[in-house]
Amino acid sequence: EILEEYEISKFTKVFPFSRNHFLLNVYKIEFKGLTDDFINAIQTRSFGSFKDIIKVPIEEQIQVNTYDPSDYMWWLTYQGHNDWLWHLTSIEASKAWYITKGNPLIKIAILDTWFDINHPDLEQKFITNYDPYSYTQFSSNCQKNHHGTTVASFAAAHTDGGGQLASIGFNSMIIPYQAWAGNYLARAHHSSLSMGAKVITSSAGGWRCGYVNVPENSLFYQIEREVVKEILNNGTVIVMPAGNGPTG
């Protein structure tokens, strides 16, 4: 009766998925022109069902600025013609780009397979054209597994006329490491402590020093734990990818 009398348009739980009894009893009442008369009415006529009512002003919707790079794949994706760069629209990259487009001082270490250092989307994006841990030289080689080239392109490929696709942190730089099971950990540590990487992305998945089913009380696990702790304490973010497709 009170809701009808005061023309309440919305009366809902604020935290309907909570497992907390207190939060489950928090409700939101929405309508324009909330008055003290309504508050008094619902408090006195609901026989104490509501312990407290707080007036919260409705904020005006803020205009969010966006930025659209000139790359052809981004243009197609943004127009909705295909799903080439669906991941960037999914995370609303255009809003982030209005604030930052990455920074050359931000170095992203990519621990992966092989890198085409001459790829038009990646030219002049690498801090080195070799693995700075093993000194393996990278080149354009079609016989190699270019998973690393792909990941590097996602992270910091040339954008705004530098190539065909757009990347999330396109002003940042890349440190390439050729890595496989058993040698990821040392390279991750090197990239942070020696090369000053701010972000590490490791295509190895879980590390465990590269060994399968290593017990948590083993020396291997202790080494890995201390290495990861030192990397994080050095201010480096570690990103562990989720896999390659539905079966990866």
C-alpha cells in the first residue's frame, strides 16, 4: 500500500546472490523525489520491518569518452562486420585507450615459443631481438611455432597505422623469451630482476618448475614459491593465460 501510495517504481534486493543474512536484507527503493514523508510512513506503518533508511542521490549518467585506433581490423570489429578483435570490445578497450595507450617505459616479458622480430605489427617493439637469458636470436622463420608472435601482438603490437590489428597496450615494449617446460621459472625471474619487466605473461600455464605432480613439500615447490614471491615483491605482475581454445 505504501509503495503504491508513493508511486515507488523499484523495490529490489541489492545483494540477491549473497550468502550473508545481513546483506540479503538490504533493499533498494527507487523513485524521484524521495521525501521525509515517505521515510516516516514506511518506518511507522511497516511495524519496524526496516531498521534504517538511507537517502542516496541518483547520480547523473557520466559521458564516457572513448578512443578508436585507425587499424583496419579494429575498424571492422567496431563496425560489427566480424569478430576479429572481439576480445578488445569485450573488455571495452576503447574506454581504456582514452586514458592510457601503454607506455614505452612499461616492459612486458613474454615467455613463449618463437618471435618474428620482422613482423610489420611488431617491428621496433622488442627491447632485444634475442632471448636475453639464453641469447637465442629470433628471426622470421616460417618453420617455427609462432605462438609467441601471436601473444606479443595481443599485448603490444603497433597500433594506429603501424599494422593491421590493434593491441591493448600498444605503446608498451616487449622482452621476448623462448621458453618451454622446465625453463620458465628462471626466465621469469630474469625478466623481472635483471630486465625490469613490469608484466610477465607465461604460456606455460602452472609452473611447478616444469615438473608434473610435484608435491608441495618438495624442494622444487619451495624454490618456485620463493622465486614467485621475489618477482611479485619486485613490483612485477604475473599473468598466466587460460589455454588455447576449448581443448587447450
